[in-house]
Amino acid sequence: MNVDPTGTRRPRFGHDRVADGAGIIGEHAMSIHAWWLFVAAVFLLCGTPGPNMLHILSRSVDFGLRRSLAAMAGCLAAVVGVLAASAAGLTTLLLAIPGAFDVLRYAGIAYLLYLGIKAWRGGGTPVDIGGDGAILPRASAPTALRLFRGGFAIGISNPKLLLFAAAFFPQFVSRDTPQAPQFAILVATFGVIECFWYGVYALGGRSLSRHLARPALRRAFDRITGGIFIGFGIALLRVKPA
């Protein structure tokens, strides 16, 4: 409560707390300071090349910016789904079940290795330049649903996301205020930042596609992409819950 010059007591609202240096995002939500720390950490984390970003880049190169939107939606659905599950406590439960994390981890590794081998063997395929600047295989492009499923599989197969959700997310949640609004803010913030980087990588893929009409350059791109996916898969062999 505040006291005005007349001596009347009045309630303190959110803007009063901001003025006092204890800013909040919404009443009983979370501190501005904690939120900005989360934004900075997630911005760097999402921008770092990983399976999701590499997948968006390759889909944009293969099928163009517009068609890669379906792959972006699939990746985002997986990420938001895992983070929401973490907020509900399901991620912690999964990590507590003996062997459950290992099953997910090995499935993710196998899928990344499959994608890596598939990309590596795709080099040298005759290509045509699509109308939106994308390099398209002579075979028909996959449907939007198939692109969505591929993006979702990439996002959900990364066990590091589970560890992030279970260990990193709660660091920004205060126990002194209701946790549901805080988790909602964090999940929404993560989704917006993730979408921003999807756009950056997709635009990069669109620009890159203009330079990959030559089969030799396309072969090199496919093998670099495949090698990185394989590297991600091998790196995940060392990922274990604390």
C-alpha cells in the first residue's frame, strides 16, 4: 500500500513496483529482470546452429521459403509441446522412469544419423531452379503435411530439449508467485524467439539456394549437411541426465 499526501492509503499496482525496481510482467507473474535474463539466454541458445535450425535451412534450400513454413511449424510444435510438458511436470516424470530417457535418446540419435546418411547420399542429384529461387529435385516435392511431420520428428527427437526443459526452465521460475503464469510467459517467449531464428535460417537457405544450381556445389552442401547431422547424432551419445 502507498500513502498519498492526504494520508489516504491506496493499493500498489504493477507500475509502482516497476518504479521501485522490482518490475513484474503482469500481476503475480515474474520479475522483469528474470525475464530479460531468460530472453538473452534463449536468444543465444536458439541462434546456435542445431538440428532444428539445420533442418529449416535445408528445407528452405530444397523446397523454398514458402514451403519450408510447414517444416518450421512442425519443429515449433515439438518444441512448444516439450516445454509445455515440462511445465506440467511430465518431463521430470519421464526422466525419473528408469530407461525412458535412454530409449528417447537412442531413438533421436538413430533419426539424426538416418537424416545425415540420407543427406550425404543426396549429392549430385540433378536439380532445377524453382520459381521462388529454391533448388527443387526433379521428383515431386513433399506435401505440407509431410514437411510438418519431418520438422516435428526433428524437434521431438532431440533429447537435449528434455534436459533443457527439466533443468534450465525452472531456474527462471519464482516459487514465491504462481508458477503457471510464469511458465506460460517463458514458453511463449521461447516460441517467439525460436520463430525469429527459423525465419533467419530459412531466408539464409533461400539465398544459398541461388548458388547451388551447380551439381558440384550441391553435392558439397549435401555432404556438409549430412556430416553435421551425423555429428549431432554422435554428440548426443554423450548426453545423459544429471
